[in-house]
Amino acid sequence: MAIQNVKNTPKSTTKSTQKTEVSYEQIAKLAHELYLQRGGCDGRDVEDWLQAERILKARQKQN
């Protein structure tokens, strides 16, 4: 059985994979906007981040 080097394996990019990928910057920007919409109250940064990620992924799926 041959062991394949993962680093040298070509990555296939399908439309479905590309559609659901969002960048760190996109998530950070939207999470900050959500933070501001809540009045800038601290302590919910993780919730804002996860909500931003869900929103952006949902938008990507719609396109």
C-alpha cells in the first residue's frame, strides 16, 4: 500500500465548496457590525462571530 503525501495532492475545487467558504475578514467585519448593532456591549464576541459565520454561509448558499 502506497502512502500519499498530502501536501502534494492536488486539491479539487468544486462550486459547492467555493460557495460555502467565507473569509476571516468577512466574518470579522460582520461580527463587528453585529456588535455595534447590539450597542457595543462586551462579552458576546464568540456569539457575534458564530452568528456572522452562519449569516455569511447562508448568503453564499443562496447565490
